[in-house]
Amino acid sequence: MRALLHTLLIALGLSALISGAMLVLHPDGSVIRAPLYLLERTPFLDFFWPGIILGGLFGFGSLLASLCIARRWRHGFRFAQVIGAGQISWILFQVYWFPESSALQAVLAGVGLAIFIAAELCRRARVGP
């Protein structure tokens, strides 16, 4: 279960870092073919801040959570749960704010849920600290 948790955190972290960087560098959304009208109901004028959140929280945060678990930090599994819950929340905000939904949102919410559950199972089994 611990290996699955690391895999999910690293996959989420790397994809979020790359996607976040693309949004920060191209805040008009052109690089990911996301039109700015998607942001009409959001507090954002362009994709810069969503890119910061994506790359910072879910990119660096996921990788840091994986590192904390690997280093057997006492609260590593809880940190991973925060990442998982945050991922689910972020996707729910997207579904609420965006006029269009995609299958990718369901997949990413599933990844967040899997991270949360895997971290809880590891924590309860006392795998590591």
C-alpha cells in the first residue's frame, strides 16, 4: 500500500508541476487549449494563479508528502491525506466554477480519493512511523 501511495503522490506531483508551470508561463491557457471563458465564474482573470496553486500545492506538495513518508516523518501520512483531500476539493471547485466538465476531472478526483484512502490505510497499519 505504501508503494501505491508513493506512486500516486509522485505521479500527481510531477503532472501538477508540469501543468502548473505551463499555466504560469502561458496564463492565457493556449498551451493546454483552455479558453479564458472557462474562468468567467471563477475569481481568476487568467490561468496564472490556478497554475501557481496547481504547481505549488499539488506539485511540490505531493512530492514533499512522498518524501516525508519515505523519510518516515511522523506526520507524513496525514500530510498525504491533506493532499488527497485538497485534490478532491480543487476538482469540486472546478466542477462548480467551470461551465464544462471533463472525464479528466473524475480521474483526478479519483486519484485524490485513492491518495487519501491509501494514506489512511498505511497510517492505521502503522506502516512506517
